[in-house]
Amino acid sequence: MHDRSRVTAVLGPTNTGKTHYAIERMLAHRTGVIGLPLRLLAREVYDRIVKARGPSVVALVTGEERIVPDRVQYWVATTEAMPEVGADFVALDEIQLCADPERGHVFTDRLMNMRGLHETLLLGSDTMRPAIAALVPGVQFMRRERFSALSWAGSKKISRMPARSAIVCFSVDEVYATAELIRRQKGGCAVVMGALSPRTRNAQVAMYQQGEVDYLVATDAIGMGLNLDIRHVAFSATEKFDGRRYRHLFPHELGQIAGRAGRHTEPGTFGITGDAGHLDEGLIDAIENHRFQPIQRLMWRNPVLEYGTIDRLIQSLETAPQSEWLVRGREADDLRALKALSSMPEIRDRLSHPKDVRMLWDVCRIPDFRGISPAEHSTLLARIFGFLQAGSVPSDWLEGQIKRIDKVQGDIDTLSKRLAFIRTWTYVAQRSGWVSDESHWRAETRAVEDRLSDALHAALTQRFVDRRTSVLLRRLKQKESLLAEVNDKGEVTVEGEFAGRLEGFRFRADPNATGDEARMLSRAAYEALRPEFHLRADRFYNAPDTELDFTEQGGLMWGNSAVGKLVKGSESLKPAVEAFVDEEAGPEIAEKVKRRLQHFIDRKVATAFEPLIALKNDETLTGLARGFAFRLVEALGVVPRDGVATEVKELDQDSRGLLRKHGVRFGQYTIFQPALLKPAPTRLRLVLWGLEQGMGEFPESPPPGLVTIPNLPDVPKGYYTLSGYHPAGDRAIRIDMLERLADMLRSQDSRAGFEANADMLSITGMTLEQFSGLMQGLGYHAEKGERAKARAEAAPVVAEPAPEAVDHERPLTEEESVLAAETRAKWEAEQAARKAADVEAGEATAEEGADAAAEMEVFYTFTWAPRPRGNRRPDRGGERQGRPQGERGQRRERDASGDAGAGQGKPRFDGKGRGDRQERGPKGKPRHDGKGKSRHDGPKSFEARPPKAEKKIDPDSPFAILAALKNKS
């Protein structure tokens, strides 16, 4: 790439000074923009540049803060708020966040589209190297090594924690509990969380940096660029709630946080404390040496939006990526809010012009700082949109909102909540044209935030310096009643002190309370919770099913609260429930919760398995058809064909027809109902199967959209079938795709051998090498070879279709799109080769022949090679002939049954290298393959096949239609 627009990726572990290097490079240019992952870090970098160049030329732009002088040269911003200006220099920090499910699409967009006129720096972890190399043409890589050593220090109790340590927690409750314990044992600590305002965070950090306290309790926010004097990092847990479920931290996440230990050249250590699980030796070595698996997928969302209508905007936001490196992440809050508002008739009626749609999208991008509920957030956005359509947010209404928040009294949680609320109005005030007097409201919201930040810092300091029990013990001695309250988040306070949290219908007491304090807090808390239990039970019973969900481990959730779990019922399709309700709530509450949960899961099963339940309840099914339906219901709608080969063979045409009316498909490898292969039924089917099998831990369903997944040896038996996949070799292929592949294979000559075509590779989403492993898993022999690429004049007359001719009616999965790209590349290469061959026609010199011989290609020839049955010799029967055993018998069965693909001269296999019928005739005589070849060894004999007896053809059979067309022609 030209020097005036070079792109450099500066990668390496933490504590390498990458951010400091980016600041130096930016100041070497006349203008520059730097994007940072946190508002806190952006403020820190802004202060450093202001100190170097003065405030008149430095701008700070975040979602809630905007400082833009008239002669701005350098822009410091959060990644989401980076301005689109033509600057000489652009830097993107923590670029590995491209893989973050929530914010990754923003970082990916900046990675692919933000460039400096002269220089661009990409800063982050070395795990991003392959992705950056694939997506950024001409990028240069620079690795920066850590300045100091990082080593494992093992497990330490809080009481033995060395000075200048940071204890990392993964929830606000854990931060408070750990800080309380340190206060009691060590005298005090500072608290740092991502939700704190920059002013509060800076005040807390100043306490720690100045030595007023020797301990820091923080969330994983310290893993991103906060430069602190930390000698030891201790993890209080190695798992966290990521917004949807609890999961173990990824190795690179542990490495990012642990890397904060060690100041410049001073060595650092990391370890665990509390109930954190031990780290294995391989993980410890990876963290010490910063060696982690490369990031394979980056989150992406279409940046080119259409504002013609609300539906076109949503469709453009949900466009699938076209690169194998890019995937759509989770549905972001702004898109979720847009869908919620678009469903409101009063909002849709106002969208008469594209500018209205764009304004609605801008409103939906207001972050949900308050976090009350999606419904509350949508209501607020709808009101703001109405104000903006009328001109701007009314000043008197905005003043009332801010005035209710501008109160510095209250505990830590109250002040934190008010800070979250003011951030919403700070964000609104920063938007150009949204308020009438922008400078006034920006200053006003900033002043309120500063006052609340100072109050929160004071509350945190007092909370983790003074003993909480002082007031409570005094009241207890005076035998006074304690005042207890429950807020809208389920947080229970006694005399203003945190006592615990109501999670669903179970009270979780503060784990730091012990002895008399714990008993007193629990007694007072349950007194306050008695009416709350009844109110909450009524809300829960009347809540819509959309507020409830089940986890892949059988848990039952109401929002983020666990309220029960699934247990084994009388039938696999009738699971029972167990409610999580405290005894203090009473049996009436417990029964009400249980009844509501049972209604929810019954409706969930009825919706997901509607075709299967209809099959089960069909009274017209009798005899063998009813028995087979029972087998299918018992298998939850998906059963391997080799397990029911006898039953399938015994089904007559009428029975098959009745079953097919319920969507039952008699595939070559699997009998299934296609509707039950969708992600929702599959997820529920695995849970029901886990309950029925009595598993302690249920296997999770594969990610939707994948054509193949790894075939792992240690997964429970039957998992792949119930997940909608068929194991074959090192991979398991999706059942419906396998049946499409089987249709293609029936048209090939498996005796003489055939090669894979582009269609086979496309539907499986595999390379040729991977496809050979799949075919061997299906019972074929794959013979690898090399040959010189065919010249144009030797090429077949029938040309391959151009990639543009591919049918796009069915959406491609991620892996199918990769194969489509490979097919296009192959076709274009062959077209170029043919053109070159035309130019050089007639010049067949020895040198030309040598060049042609040097250009080789790998190919595979596939022949049917079934495993021997019982004690039969492997070189006899169908294997010796190169065709499946029992092929003709299966073909007859398929002709009679009318299954898809019948009459095409290819067998249906049972997974053991033999068909549904026996090898030998009714009198034990060997069958012939129709070409005069006996299936016994010895002299070959030739004889005509005896004429078939006349058999009445079912008029509903597809073969009757084929025969009619043949006679007509």
C-alpha cells in the first residue's frame, strides 16, 4: 500500500504501551481521530492530549459528552461515536472487540471502513491477525512485546491478598460483597466498574493510586486500557453472565484482564480467590505467554441502510454478510427497539417520508441506560420521537425529568440508578437539533452528572470504610422495629442497608452478613417480602409467554430470573415443572407459579411439535402405520432409518401415504418430519431428550444454519440424530442436506466410480478433501489422484454454468456461501485457462508440454465400498461388483413405496452397507445384478431376467405419472 495511506496493525499482549504509541503517532500528524472502547478510557486519553497540545485543538465525543472547540485538530471518541471526518491519522483501539456479540458489528465496520488519509493504526490482541490479514488489503503487522513478565501465583484467600492487588468480579453484587469483605479484613478498598461515571471512577482510582487504600475491587472493565499500579490480579470467579446465560470466560478474556498486573517493566502476577475454579496448566501457560486461538469470526451488520420504509430499513439491517469471516451478531438493542416501535400503529402512521424513518432510527439508537425493561424503554423512545416530529424535546418537560433526578441523597444503588437515568438525557442533549437550547442543556446535564458522581463516590467511600452493622446493632439493642423496603429491581434494604435480592421468588441474602446481623436482616427482609410475593405472583401469572423462556439445561426463566426447572414427566412430550419458591412465600404462591410454568411449557411443546402431536392423535392411523407413528413419536420426530428398516419394509403403500400426509419423509438415511428440524423444535427436543434420559447436563443444540458440524466421539449416543444431523466420518451433516446429496449420488455410477461435482460440494459446504472424508463415512471408497489440468480443447463440450446461474430462491447458509464463492473462483479460473489455451493453440512444443505437466490438480474417485455383513466374505456380492448389496431389492421397495428419488437406479442404504431386502432370492438362489453377473464366485453365466409379474400401480404414486408420460412420449 502507498506510504501516504498505509495501514498498520499493532498487535500484542497488554502492558505493551500500544495506546501510548498511538497517541504519539497521532500527534506526529496535523489532524487525527482515535476510537476507544470505553468512555472512561476516552476521557483519560483526551486529558493526556489536552496536556500536550492544549484544549483549543482537542475534541472529545462520546454518547453522553461532546467537547468540540472551533479549531479542532484531534478527535478523541468512543468507537461508536467516531466522527466521519477526513483526518490524516486514524487509530482504532482494542480491535479484538470485533468478535464481541453485542458491540462487535460497530468495531468491524470501523475496521473495514475507517481510514486515515496518511496512516491508520489498528491496536489490539494478536488473535486478530488472521482476520485483519483477510479483510484489510495491504496491511502491515507490528508486534509489541510485553514490557514485564506475567506469572501464575496460584490461589490466595482475601486475608492473604498482597498489597496493590486488584480483585476482579463479574457482577455488581459480587463487587459489593468482595469490597465489604476486604473492608472488614483489610481496612478498605476502591471500587471500579464500567457503569461508573468518569468523575466517580477517577476519584476511586485516585484513592488507590495515591495509596489511601491498597486494594481495588473491579469488574472486567479494568481489562480495557485502564493503566493502574497493579502488582497482582485475582479472579473471584471464572464465569460470568453475558446477558443471556452464565458461561466460562474465554482464555483471551482471562489473558486481557490478567495482563493488567505489572507496571511498565515491573513484573506482575495473577491467580484466583474465593470460589473461583482452578485454571489448568495449558490455560496458565497461554496467559503467561499470551498465546490464544485466533479469532475466526467477526460480528457484522450492514452499514448501508435503506430509509424508504420501516420494513426496508429492518430488512437492510438484517442483511446477511457475504464473507466467510463475517457473521451477524446478536440482535442489538437499537434494532430490537426499532422492531418494537414499528409494531405500534401510532408510530407507523407517522412514517410518511424517508426522513421520518431516519429520525425514528436515530431515536432507537438511544442506549437503554436505565435498564428497567424493554417495554419501558420503547415507551420512552416513542415519546421522544413524537416530540422530535413536532420540532424538539420541550424544555419544560425535559426540565421536569432532570429535576426528579437531581438529588444527591440515597444509597449507592439509588445514586447509581440516577446516574444511569441522567445519561439518557445527556445523550439526548448531545444530539444536534433535538433540544431548543443545546449549550444550556448540555451544561445542565453535565452538572447534574457531576453532582451525582461526587455523591456516589462519597457513598462508596463511606460504604467500604464504615461498618454497616453499627446502626443495625444499635436498633437491635434498643428493640426497635427495623424498616425494610423492596425496590423495583427486587433489591431488599433494611434501614437503608442492602440485605439481599429477590431473584424470581427466592430471596438471596447478602452473603457477607453473618451471625446476629444475618438473622436480623433475613427476618426483616421476609417481613417486607410478604406482600411483594403476592404482587409478584400475580404479575407472573398474567405475564405473556414472551416474557418466559427455557434454557438448554432445562431451566425456566422469567426475564433474567430463574423461577423453575423442567423435570421428567409421564411422557417425553409432557414434561413436568418444579417451581423455585421460598417456603416463606407459602404453598399458595408456589402452586400458582407452578401452574403458570406448566401452562407455558405445555404451549411451547404444542407449538414446536405440532406436526408430531397431530400424528400421535390421528385416529385414522391403524395397524402398522399407527405402530410406526408411535415409534416416530417416541423418537421425537427424527429416527435413523437403519433402526426401523424392518418396520419400513413392512409398511404398505396406503400406510406410507397416511404417514406422508403428516409430513413424514422416508429419507434414505433418516425418517423425519422436516418441520421438526427447525432450530426451535431442535432446541426443545434436546431438552426433552435429556430429561427422558436422566442426564445431569444436557447437550446444547448446534448453532443454526450450519450444514456440517464436527463428529465428536464423546457426545451422548443419539445426540446428532436429535440435533438434525447424521454422523459420517469426521463430520456430521444436516439430515435434509444429506438427503439432497443422496438424490445426487443415485444418478452416479458407483460401480465404475465417479467424481464429486460442484453441486455436491456446494450443498455440503465442504472442500474436496473434507467431502472425501464425508463420503467414506457414508460407505464409499475414496481414491485420491493427481492429473494435469485438462486443456481447453480437451474440455467437455457442455460448459459449466456461470455462478450467476445459481438458484438464489433458497437462502444460503454461511458454509454454503463459502462453497459458492469457491465454485465461482474455480469457474473463473477455468474460463481464463480456456482463453489462454485458445491463444496458444497449435504451439504444442516440448516446453509447453512441460509447463502443462507442471500444473496438476487433485481429484477423488468414489466407488461404493460397503462393510461386510456378518461372516460373509468382503470380496463377494455387492462389494465385489462395486455396488451396494441388495440394491435391486431396495429399488423395488422404493418403486412400490413412492419415496423421493425412486426408480433412479440407486439404492437406499441402511448405514451398514446393505439394503432393506436380503441378498438371496426366495428359494435361496443367488440374485443377479441384471447384467448376467452372478453374485457367487465362479464361472460367469448369462441369462435373461425373467419377466416381472403384472402389478397394479398406485395412481397416487409418482411412478404412475412417470409411466404415463413415458407412454405418451
